[in-house]
Amino acid sequence: MDRARLRSQHTAAVIDDEIERLAVMLEGTDDAEGRADIHDEMVLCALPFADSIARRYRHRGIDGDDLVQVARLAVVKAVRRYRHGAGPGFTAYAAPTIYGEIKRFFRDHGWSVRPPRRLQELRVRVQAEEERLRNVLLREPTALEVADELECTVVEVAEARACSGAFHAVSLDVPSAVGAMLVDQIVGAECPSDDIVVRDALRRAVATLDERQQLVLRLRFAEDLTQSQIADRIGVSQMQVSRLLSRILETLRLQMDDRDGLHQRPTG
């Protein structure tokens, strides 16, 4: 066992002993002012434990001081609820509260650009599954391997991985590797009417799909249902939904490409 782990265990043990001593004193004190003083002392005793948990989440897109503040507020909550003899000790009792508050803070305040909740939840599952597969395969898992384990598509795994970048915003005025500003490299539509043309072409392409295909398309992209939820809705397996979506998107892509080719084909 390394020295850091020994030191952290020793610190946690010391905190547990001191909190237990103060909790016993608290139970024997009826004076409101005295109880408040003991509560304050318990919080001060537990602050190093909260800070140590907050430090584990540094460099993930949230200011370190904010994380420390969230962790310390969680310790205050835990101290107020803790009772002498509750479980194996105060640190074991308080840890879930501290971790929960920090993760909730990341969920609510950590996004520069907030992805849909579906992607936020899938991102957590993807990260956990990637870690498990690394230990099993002894290498980095592929997107297909992760998708198979989570019963989703490779595209969804890629979207979940990509949304991690939403924790950080990059200024468009920052020079790129070649020296130009990022804003100069953004490609926009040549004409606003181009967007209208694309939307009309997509509407016509969707109209060629049969009723079932249109339903699946609407459930997935308009109502934002998962593949499993769609499968339950139409009475098929999740894998069948995945294959059906792939065929639908490929059909739409080919039709859009064909229409684009017709528009670009020279006349005369």
C-alpha cells in the first residue's frame, strides 16, 4: 500500500475519532449555543476530508475553488444529520453526500454548451463502460465494443464522447495552429436561401418513407426517445430499431445526394 493511501486512511481515522468524540458531547448538551459551537467544531474537523474529495475533480472544466465550496457545504449537511454510532464512521457516512453534491454541481453548472439530458446520461454510462472494458481487454475499447455492451449505436457512443467537449468553451479569436483565427475557418452557408432548399429536399425525402419508418424517425429525432423506448413502442427489439434507423438514414442520405446531384448537373 502506497504512502498516500496510508496517509489518507490515517487522516480519515483521525477525523472519525474526533467527530465521534464531538458527537457524544453533542448528545449530552442541551444548551443551544453550546450545540452550535460543537457543530461548528465538527465541521472544521471534517473540512480537510471534503477538500481532499474536491481535489479529485480538478482540471475537469470547473474552477477548483467552486468545487471546494460545494464539498464543504455538503460536509455541513452531513454534520447536521450525523448521529453518534451511525455506521462505520463519519467519513464513510459523509462521502456519498459530498460526491453526490459535486456530481450534481457538474451536471447543473459544468457545461459551457448544455447537451441534451439523454447525451449527458449516456456519456456517464460510456465512461463507466470504457473503464470496465479497459480492465478486461487491457487496451482501449473501440466504439463498436462499447456500443455492443450498452446496446446503442456507434454514432451514439461518438456523440456521447464528443459532448465531453461541451465543458469547455474556446474563443473564436484564438489563433489556430496555422495562425488564422478560428472564426475565419468557420464555413457558413453561401446564401440564407440554401438552408430553405435543404429543408425542402429533406421534407420531400422523408415523405417517400413508409408510415412505420416515419414513425421511427419522429420518435427518435423529434421526441428524443432512446432505441429501447422506441422498441417498446413499436414492439420490436432494440437491435431491430438500430438497424431500421441505419437503413432510414442511409435512404435519406442517398436521396439527398441524388437531389444535390440533379441541382449541380449542368444544363443545356
